[in-house]
Amino acid sequence: MSLLERHRNIIDFALSSLGRRWKKNIALTLVYAFTVFTLASVIFFTEAVKREARAVLQGAPEIVVQRLMAGRHDLIPAVYIDTLKKITGVGQVKGRLWGYYYEPSTGANYTVVASGNPPLEPGTIAVGQGVSRTLHAAEGDLIPLKGADGAYVSFEVTRVFSHASELVSADLIEMPAGDLRAFFGIPEGFYTDLTLKVRNEKELVVVADKIRRLLPDTRPILRDEILRTYDSLFDWRSGLLLVIFAGAVAAFIIFAWDKATSLSMEERREMGVLKAVGWETSEVIAMKSWEGVIISLTAFFGGTLFAYVHVFFSSALLFEPVLKGWAVLYPRFQLVPHIDPYQVLALFFLTVVPYTVATVIPSWNAATVDPDSIMRL
Amino acid sequence: MPGRKSDIFFIVVALGAAAFGLMMAHAHHRNGNAGSGLKEKAMLVERLELTDLCLFSDARYARHPSMADLHSAFQDSPMAMEHFPSGTVILPPPHLRLR
Amino acid sequence: MVELKHITKIFNRNRPDEFTALEDVSLLVEARKATVFKGPSGSGKTTLLSIIGAMAKPTSGRVFLDGREITSLPERFLTEVRRRTFGFIFQQFHLIRGISALENVMLPAYTTGEKHAALRDRALRLLDLFGLAAKARSRVEWLSGGEAQRVTIARALVNDPAVVIADEPTAHLDTKLSKDFLGIMAQLNAEGKTILIASHDPLVYESALVDRVVEMRDGRLRGSGQAA
């Protein structure tokens, strides 16, 4: 066990060495921890949202058919339903009615969808928590919304969707189909888009091809594509995430390099004394490495733990300004915690390795001095 | 020598590792119990035939990225600047990119 | 015990500030004796001591310890040899500020893997020997000059070396403390340790302790007379 004793002694000295320059080392640890915190928060958040999307959107329509006119979305004629029904393999075809409503008094955008089963009573709506928050509308309230003809229509709020469902419902207004048509001025015989159910899942791609051929002015979107949208949504290659990542890592490396490599005269002198009293070069370097490890472990544990609390207990509070952007409405995230050990490990290496290199390399120089150098200093 | 420095260090590391382990266990546990919230959302998605999560409500192509068409970025006005930061956070969906 | 054969030490070789500290020095240091190296500053005393004490390698020449050549031993073995055989008392003390006297004394033995408790006891006993037991846990920067030097001596003795080397030990001390120091050296010599001291202080080279005086000037020896 003499190896353990040796290193315990070396760690003793490394700790006292860090303590002698505590101001610099505290600053270093904090910056390091903050970098880990930022990166870990992003990792935890995006992973959780991706998993949520995958789980929740399993029930999304199998195929959505949109109509394009002059390269832009247009309403789809109801007669297309008959055409689609005739395609072999197609089960059910339904029309979807939905749109966006901009409320000038709050500056918020809401998504209005036609009521599903069981349908809402005419004149009533169900709203999401975000709508309720921005319009200050609770169950039983009457709220006026401005229709396509410029006139205000009053709707009674009969239900507010739960907090737990905010990630899909925060900005929703569920309105009876008839009211929606009148409100938006969508003429009879048209829908926003169509949804299809296919009898055999394996036929999806074939059916989509047929749709494109039969109705060339339409664009089918498969459920699989919907799900993959969210897998790649927070891709690390996406602009902002890349900037955050690269920025954090670069700033960290620069800071660590500067702080860690600027061995003070005092530190050099101490390393000289160690050599003079009988420490080998490798042992002096080991001591400096332990300094690095101590800081790394502290920063990594602290940063990751705080990131976990930040994302899963405070709904990623610090990301709100970034994600909210110009939006007035912002959902309250209650994400399901999930940790991918490989990503945590990758983060560990991404931060610990450059930092260790930044500490060991300059120490090498100071550690390889002759033992008698201290007498000539 | 009471409280040898390296002993204190080992204790701190052990505590940190324990907290870390607790964190992983908590995540694992909550994963199993995620049921009710996820179920509720899934049911809503099915009932109302929804296709997207409500992450960004400032632009159409950000609110419904899976439904976005190629010209969505220009639809608000010819001079409309891309919505920041939501536009930079999200990429166009794969089925648009692989054209 | 330590034999030097034609030792030359040149610093900053092939550079404009090239400097020959020792020139063709041959010397035999006898065990259990107390030798003083006398000479003005710049005569190469410190350099000679560092080569004898295996702290520096000569530019040319050979060094033997108990008949075994150590001139070109790799660092690992040389460090071990040095740790076991020599205890160095530096002119500037070179203690580590910010840690206790006790830790400073234990420092040279930190890397041997010895059990911490045993090492601590030995270090405490050494400090007690020099009347510093009460100050063992004090930071070294709070000690007086004399106390600090005694910590340095204790540190030099922690690995129980056969040879004690002191470089200008009385330079920062008054007469009383200098005599105290010589008393300690005499006691160590009586216990069988070899003592080597570099000094231009008459108090040292004229003391009764000394068995042999080696005069140096400009990096060369000038005969070796017996002490008066």
C-alpha cells in the first residue's frame, strides 16, 4: 500500500499548494464549473425534449396531406378526400381544421384547432395554460377574439388544459369545427389539410408515393418524418447550439490555459525546493497533476449536479430568454429526467482532458529543473 | 494531525460521487414514473391530431417545424428577418433537407 | 567516502555568459569527519557541495560514493541515493511557506511511501530534539531566523542521512546562534555523521569541531591543511 501512501502524501501537498493560491484557484474552479454547467444543461435539456417528443407524438396522424399553391400552403379541397380514399391501403381520411390566431393586445400567437371527440359545445372553447396566462382567462370566463371579418366573437372558456400537458397544449385554443370555419372564414368544401390512416404500416411510403402522383399539388408528410424532425431539432450543428458549445469550450480552454500555465515565481520556487529535498521530476509532475484533478473533479461534479437541478427541477429557467425569443408565450417545461451516461462521459473528457493538458505541460518545464537550481535562484 | 487534508479530499469526492449516483438513480426512477404526464400529452395529441410540440410560438415554421414548407421563412413579409433565436436553434426538418 | 576525480563544472556552456565554477577539482572526503570548505564568495564552494551531495552533475570528471560511481546514474536512482545519503542545509533555508514546520520536515520523505503516522512521529522527535516541539504546527513564516534554521536542520535529518551538508549556515546568525549551530553539528559528528560545511566565517573554520579545512579560490583547491 505504499503507492497509496505516496499519493496520499502528494495529495496533501497538492491541496495545501492550491490553498496557498486560493483566490486564483477558486476563480478557476468556478469558471470550469460554469462551463460544465452550461454544456450539461444543454445536453440534459435537448435529450429530454427529444425523448418527450418521441413518446408523445406517437399518436400523431400517420400521414398529413398539405396542398401547395405557388409554393405556399393553401387550403385543400374536400373532394381530394374521395381521391385519397380510393388508394389501396388507405383506411380513414379526415379533414383537419386549424390555424393561427394573433392577439394584438398581448402580442401572442395561438394555435387554434378544431374540436375532436367529444366535440365542444358551440360558443365554447378549451384553452392551454399559456393562453390562460396571457389572456388572464380562467374556466368560466368569456373572452373576445377577433374574427376574419373584423368582428369580435365571444367564447366561453369551459376548460383549461393541465400544466402537465403544456408542452403540447400551452398555446392551444380548441374550438368547435363550425365556429372555427365561421371565425376564420374558411369556406365549406375546404380544409386546412387532410389526415390519413393506413391499414398496413409497411405501406406508408408506397401510399405517399401514390398520393404525390395522384395529387401533384399536394405534399404528404409521414409520422416518421414528424418524429425525426424532433430527433434532429436540437442537433448540435444547429446554429445557436453550436455557438454555445464552441463558445463555452473555447472560452474555457483559453481561460484554463492562461490561469493554469501562468506558474507564478512562488510556484516555480516551491517546485525547485521539492526537487532539492529529494522529489523526482515525475513526483513533482504528479503533484501538479493532482492539483488539476482536484479542480477538475470538483468543477465537474458541481457543474453537472447543478445542471441536473437546473433542467429538471427549475424547468431550465436560464434557457428561457434564449428559447423564448420574440414569443410572448412560453410553455412551462416539466421534463422527465433522463441521463445518457455516454454523453456525460463525453462531457467529462471534453473538459477534463484539455484542462489536465493545460496544467501538466507548463509544469513539465518547471519540474525538470536540476535539483541544485534552487540554490542559484 | 486531525483531519488530514487528503482525507478530507477523499470524503468530498466520495460525497460528490454519491450525489452523482443519487442523480442517476433519480433520473432512472422518474423515467419509470413518467407515465401520467406523458400519457396525458399523448392522448391530447391523438384526440386533436396534433403534430408538434409547443416550444416556440413566435414563428409558424418554429411552432410547427414538421409542417413547415420551403418558403415559410418569408411568409410573414418579404423583408421578414428570421426569428431569433428560435430560427437559429432549430434546423429545417429532415424531410425538407434531404430534397 | 565521497571521491571526486578531476571535476569541472561550467555553467551556461557555449553561451556568452559561460562561467567556470570548478576547475579540475580532485578530492577525497573521509567518512565521519567534519570538513570545512573555506574561501571567498564565488570560489565555487556551493557548487562543490552540490556535486558532492549528488544534487548536480559535473560537466566533466567522475564522482564516487563509497567506491561506486554515481556520475552518470539516471535521475531516479540518483535521487534515491541522494535522499538516503545526504541531508542538505541551504543557506537560504528554502522552507515552504504556508505549511507547518512539521510538514516541512516531513516533506523529503513524502514520496517514499512510508506510513504517515510513523513519519510524523519521527519528524516530531526531530523537532523536539531542537526544542521546537511546541512550534511544530506553526507556519514557518512565523518562526524566528534561528528557529527556521533548526527546522531546516531537522528536515535535512528526516531520512537519517550519513552525510550532513551545510552551505554558509552562519551567514544570517549572530554569534550565540552560530555557536549553537556548531554545537549541533558537533553532536551529529559524535553520532558518526560526516559533516561538510561551506563557510567564510572564521567562527566556523576555526572551531574545534573541524577536522579538516579545504581552501578554495576561483574554482580551484588550494591545498588541504589540518585545522589549528
